[in-house]
Amino acid sequence: MGSILVTGTDTGVGKTVVAAGIASALRAAGVNVGAMKPFAAGQRQASGFASADAQAIARAAGSEADGEALINPQFFDFPASPYTAAIECGAEADVGAALAAHGELASRHDAVVVEGMGGAMVPIRAGYHVADLAAGMGAAALLVCPRRIGCVNHAIMSIHALAGRGVRVAGIVINETGGEMYPEATLRRDLEALTGARVLASLRRLDDAGPGAVASELRSSMDVGALFGAGRRAQDAEAPAAGRR
Ligand SMILES: Nc1ncnc2c1ncn2[C@@H]1O[C@H](COP(=O)(O)OP(=O)(O)OP(=O)(O)O)[C@@H](O)[C@H]1O
Ligand SMILES: [Mg+2]
């Protein structure tokens, strides 16, 4: 099937929740699915994988047996982009290791769900961003967009960044994160008109945002398997159809 990189308009917008939901939905459909978070940074877990995100998505995929070295090749004990965290930790972000780990997971699994770090232009090394990593992996991208005021600006920039690197944008998932929120229909209309990408699902705020519950929410409005094939390339998505505003 291929790989999908779940990115977002910002940090904390629901990438892990959505990535775990997609992995869970694929697994429930009988797909052999792997998961990875190429770089993670912040608070190290007391037990299990260093990265809670990596552990959560691998657990949802049922792929923890791949091991932490493949699922999360690099962890930094400093909450920042891989670029900044690496400097602070006196290390270097190893893009080659991340791409090699992805290649190995892609050879073991029919589909790989990759959680990106922060947003599409988060720096990994100088001049190398999450969008470049998606391109390097040959992954399509799924953009998680909260219903926050201000997210349209971030969504347009994110899709522009992905488009510029030839990454196919499979679509957008709107996520209800609380705070001041756009009416859902208004946001959906404007995101589609302005980015050309389709809104595939709109996730409401759940009491239980675990992978099973999110999977069933996503399945009710989208074909999760189609993420890997259908959809326009980002270049096409960047140019809205004539007549649309
Ligand atoms: N639809 C939802 N319903 C309820 N809680 C949600 C929902 N979406 C996200 N959350 C919660 O919001 C918080 C942030 O979500 P999440 O960790 O998935 O964001 P993220 O984009 O992966 O963040 P990071 O950039 O740190 O990786 C989490 O506590 C998560 O459980
Ligand atoms: Mg996350």
C-alpha cells in the first residue's frame, strides 16, 4: 500500500490520536501495518519506549515487535524540533538512519503510518524539514487541522510546503481540540476551496480518544485504505479548481 506521514498544522493538534486511529483501523481491516515516529523529543517515558507517541502508534498498529530502534530511531531529551533538540543535546539528527528504518519497516509491512514532528516545516537539519522527510520516504501526507481560529493560514502554508516537495496530500482531517472554534462546515468549505485538498474526516472531541474509538469515528466518514492510493498530488491540490473560491 505504501506510507502515510501524519503531519499537522502545529504541535499538539492530534497527530498521535489520528495516526493511532488510522493504524488501528488498518489493523482491524486485516492490513499488516507498521508505525514509526522518526524523531521524538521531550520527556522520556519512565518505562517502555522513550517516546510515548512512538509507543502509542506502534501499539495501535500491533507492531511493537519491530523494536524501538526502528519505530523511533532517535529520541532527544529536549522538547523542541529535531534540529534544535539535537543542538541542545550535542547530537545530530540522523536523517539517513530515519530513512533506513522506514525502508526496513516498509519491507516488513504492507502499510506504514509515520507520525511527523510538529508541522510540515519543522526543521530536522538546516535546510531539511519534515516535508523533505516525507518526500524522502515517498510517503503521502495527511494534514491534521484543529478547528482553531488561525488554522487556515497554517493549513495553506503546510500544503504549500508539501506541494513544493512533490508530496501527495491525501487529505485533511479536521480535529476538535477545544478553545475558540470555527463552525465545522465553514472550516471544511474554506479549507477545501483554498487548498484544493479534500477534508476526509472531521473528528469530534471524544471522552476516549483511544485508537479503537478514533478508528471507528474515522471509518464512519472515510475509506482509510484509500489514503494510500487515491487523492491528488500536492501540486494539483495547490491549484484550486477554476470557479472555486
Ligand atoms: N478528538 C480528540 N478528542 C479528545 N482528545 C483529543 C482529541 N484530539 C487530540 N486530543 C488530545 O489532545 C492532546 C494532543 O493530541 P496529540 O498528542 O495527538 O497531538 P500531537 O499533534 O500528536 O502532538 P505532538 O506535536 O506533541 O506530537 C492529547 O492529550 C490528545 O489525547
Ligand atoms: Mg504526537
